Amino acid sequence: MLHWLQALLPGDDRFFELFAAHSRTVVAGARGLRALLEGGDVVPKYYRIVMDRERDADGVTRDILIAVRRSFITPFDRGAIKDLITAMDDTIDQMEKTAKAVMLFDIRSFTPEMKKMGDAVVECALLVEEAIPLLRSISQEVARINAITEQISQIGGRADDLHDIGVRALFERRNGDAMGFITGSEVYDHLEKIVDRFDDVADELQGVVIEHV
């Protein structure tokens, strides 16, 4: 989309409002997942919360994609809008898959590394929630958006290390419990994928910055 045309025509605040609503839903899903990782009897309760927030996020994603089709003017490139909301929605879709795996394998206890990875998921979600409103004034907020994407990348590195440490510890103390190792590794892999999806969001945010600054 031509920059001079964007300057002449007002942007549609609906997009920013919908993106903000989606980011809040992702934060709520991340917090629900982190609470689930405390284990015990609360797991089913927080499983339902993650499921509910994923459905809410799908609804917002659908509204954004409809708005893209119907709007004459958009605040930034239509393809970038689709790519960003898809990346954001992938984060909570992966949270849903993680919670489903926990319920499928009837897991009720989680390692310290799993909980720390859950903390990393919440950190990433909060950073994305902070970044989204900055897109309204992208030229003035380049430094902060870049800093946020770098933080997400760093968290991804920490989560990768936690994944490797945790899986290794599972292997060392498996004591013939092959199923425990398999199910624990599955949870680790899902948690790592969530953080990877946030890294994808960071990449999309960087793409918007490069395109518009």
C-alpha cells in the first residue's frame, strides 16, 4: 500500500483494537497454562480456561480477517496484518495443544524446568501485549518495538536451554519409566513450540517495522 495514501486517509482503529483484544486473550491463555503447570487437582480447571481463551482468540482472528477484506484502508499492509494475526493466533493454538496433551496423558505433576518454560510463555505474551499498541505510532516507537522483539528472542534461547536440561534430567531419572519419559518429553516439546511461535510473532513485528520506517 502506498505510504502517501496511508498518510492522506485515516487508519481504521478497529484493527488496533482487535489486535489489542487478541493480545490480551493470549496473555490470559498463557497465565492459564502457567497455572495448569502447578499441577494437582487444578489441572482440569485451567485446561478449560486455556480452551476458552483459544476459542476467544479464534473469534478475534476471524474478525480481523473479515475487516481486512472489507476495509478500503488499513493501518498497514494487508498481507502484514494477516501474517501478524496468524502468528499471534498460532501461539495460543500451541497452548491449546499443550493443554490437550496434558489431559490426554493425565499428567498432574510438572518439573521445575516445565514451570520455568511456562514463565517464559507468560513473559513473551506480555511483551507482545506491550508491542501491539506501539504500532499506532510505529515511527516513534521503533526503538521499543525492536527491544521487545530482541527480548522475545532472548527468552526463546533460555526456553531452548530449559527444554534440553529438562529432557536430559527426565532421561537420567527415568528408572525404567519409559512412558513417563515419553509423556514428559511431549510436554517439553509443546512448551518449546509455544515460545517458538512467539519468536515468529517477533519476526512479523520486525517485518512491519522494516516496511513502514
